[in-house]
Amino acid sequence: MRILVVTGKLAEPIIRKVLKKPLPHEVDVVALPITVAALANTELIATYLKKLGVDCRKYDLIMIPGASMGSAKIIEETLGVKTVKGPLQASDLPLVLSLEKMSKLSPDTPADKVLESELRTASREMLESLEKSLIEKEHLIIGNIIVPVNPPPIRVMAEITEAHALSREDLLSRANKLIGEGAEILSIGFEAGISRPEKVREIIRFLKKEVEVPVAVDSIIPSEIIAGIEAGADMVLSLEAGNIEKVAKYVEDVPSVVIAYDSRSSITPKTAQEKLKLLEANISEASRLGVKKIIADPILDPINSASTFQSLLAYYMFKVKNTDIPMLMGIGNVVELLDADTVGSNALMVMLAMELGVSIVLVVEKSPKAQYSTLETSIASKMATLAWLKKSPPKDLGIDLLILKDKRKVETPLEIEGATVVEAAEKEVEYELDPLGVFKIRVNHDEECIEALYIGKKGKILIKGKSARAIRDEILRRGLVSSLSHAFYLGIELAKAEEALSIGKNYIQEKPLFTRKTVTM
């Protein structure tokens, strides 16, 4: 296909630069005699193409800037050549022009938006089709969830830790938040080493009435496991050498996670062979005592524990020998104990879990830095499934976990000819306080909003909003700012607060939101 890409004088060098890579089509570029073609409406673009004497009929397709105003149908009707809108950013042109077929591109919607929508729709349909087919695969039912013995998909289980210390209101709020962020199963944890069977019974019974997802009791204490089952728990974590005999008759038909652990011994298996030996012994004992629905967990050890790789190897070795038993992996041991942003480590662990044949990943959000791990893991699970179905790396799937960085560089041209260039000084400049008043700003992560407290001549006013724009508009409506320097200051701080709210990061007024890392210490 022969394609004519229309641009303006300012963007022409960038367009020619990004189109240097080989493409499946013959592509020519024409620059209109205007600075920014995206600011011209489609009638003007058609007029310019005629004036320039471009032989448009030798092209199969004309592609104009995605941000152009109006419908490209006007150009098509004027010049007699099919015309569509390209992407909003020049950096996305190679991706659009690498398509074999251009039939889905639109004269009204930017190409990147069309492709994004098409890709998302296709991905959603693939995931839905897989879900419908699961009943035909070997699987385990946990509550109302089908868990395949061999993924995909990987089910996401999120843990509420120390549930005994939460009020019912906080417990339900926490549960609903995790479910809203993608938890398909809730694991309810309690205080290690202290038996509270009545508390376990009360909490499990309460959650079973309030939430629709399966609820698991996470304890190795026999009395708590039994209490959880009696209260209606859909699943049990964790059966080990020290408690199997005491609880087996209560969990015969309950999906139960058997782990590579023996509470009677101070020795913890480290090598893959040791883990496998203990895990298989525990599974054998559980089966002998009548436990039918077994899920295996060799236990993932933290990074730098001398056994992280060994535990991953244990998952692999177990699955090779036991293709008919589903596995669970608790990725919190790695993610919580690694001082790196969780979005990357969660994604990587889920991808590894898929390769190892893990059916359920257990996520914990105990520390502040691990917040949103359930959401990240849920998205990663879908990415892993789509990559498996497409037999491709987990990229360009219609969904992603790119939050702090971008895949492609976006260049924004400026018309600087004739402009006076001024280097802005980095030194701090002291400005007089706004005589009308001051603002104290904070992010309220519990209520998911930004709070700006005004203190001044008009009294004391707390403004709450979900975005910097909303708070700005309210400040202006109430006339709470009287100096330009204060207005600029508020713009900077509110923008930082909005970003902090979006990614779950701490916000401290007048402090940088991010700091660039260096190799020096």
C-alpha cells in the first residue's frame, strides 16, 4: 500500500526520523506550509494539498495528524482518496504503519485510540473465551471460582493480615477494596502462635455473609482451622506435618493448601530436594487421612535467603512429577522484602509463576510500599494469560503495568525561531506570603482524596477533591488566592498531590515527590 503522511513544518523532521525503520508499506511525507498541521482543520488541510499540487490519486491512503480538527471524510470527498487520522504522537507512527491492513483506521478517531480499543476488545474476548472453556479442563472448585490444575489463568488470592485486630467496618472495607482491585479469593490471616478460634469463627462467618468471593482461613493452628471450617471457610491454608492429623477429618472435602513445613521441627528445608521431600510426605499423609482437594505450596523463600532459586526449582520439580495437583505461590516473601517498586516485582513473579505451572498466587499488602499489589498482580495475571494464549512476550497486549515509565519517547516540537532564550535560575526565590491566606495540603489515602486546608482572612475552609483541577476550581470560585506566586505554588503542590494519590505514594508539602537515584552513596 502507498501511503501519504501529512504533517506541518515543525513536526516534519521528527516524522521523517521515526519513519526511517523498514515498513510494510511505501510511505511518503508531505509538509504543509503551516507550522503545526494538527492545529489546522480538515478543510484547510484539503485546500493546502490541492494548492501544493500533490498528486494524491497515486496514493491508496492519506494519513493526517490524529489531533486535526474535523473529520477526514472532508479530505476524502475533496481529493477522492481514502483519508484517516494517524496517531496523536509521532512516536506511534511506526506502530500504526506497520499494520498490514489499514481498514480499521478511522477518519474521525486518532489511530492510536482505535488500535488501543481494538486491542483491548480482542484481549477481553480472549480472556472471556478462556474462562468459558475452563469447565472442560482439569480443575478444582473453590467457592464459586474455577481454579485450573494447570494455568492459565492464574487466580489471585489477597490476604487480610491480623484480621482479629480489625473492626467489622475496617475488615469489610479492606475486603471490598481488595476485591475491587482484582482479588478472586480472600485469605484471612490471624496472629501467629496465639489461638483465637472464636475470633476466627466470628470473622469468617461475618465475611461469608458480606462478600461473594471465596474466603480462606490462613492458620497452622488446628483449633483455628477447625473454627474456620465450621464457620464456612471455602479453603484452608496451611496443612503441615504438625497439624495434618488433627484437622484432616474436618477438611476432607475442603480445598486445602499443603506446605513444605513441619512445625514440630526447628529445621526449615532449604534445597529444592529437601522441600520436595517434605512437601510430598505431607501430601501423602494428607491423602492417607482422606483429604481429597489438595493444593501444593513448596513455599517461596525471600531474595538472598540462599534458597530463592531453590524454592523456584522446587515448584518446577513438583509440577513435573505431579501434573494433576494445582500449586499456590505466596509472592509476598519476595515482594515485601525487596526495596524496589512492587509493580515490577509483582509482574515478574506472576510471569515466573505461569511458567512454573502455579494456579494461585497469594498477595500480601502489609507494608505501605506493597499497597496496590493485588491490583498489580491481577493485571499481571491477565497479561501472563494473554501472552500464553498469543505465544508471545507479555508486551503490546492491550493492558500493561507501565506506571512510572513509558515504552516510547514522545518528542514535542516548539517553534522557537525568533524567541528570546532565558535560562531559568535554580536558586530559591523568596516570595511574600499571600495576604489573603495560606494552604496546608495533604493526601488522604483512606478516603482517596486530596485535602487543601485554607487558613486566612476568609476563615478556615477544608476543600476535598479527587483531582488538582477540582480543588483549583473551588479555590478560584471562592476567591482564596490573591497573588500570582501563590497561584503558581498551589498549582505545583496540587499536581504533586494528585500524582501521589494516583500511585499510593506519600505526599509531603514542599518536598519532591520523586528523587532520581544515583550510583554513589
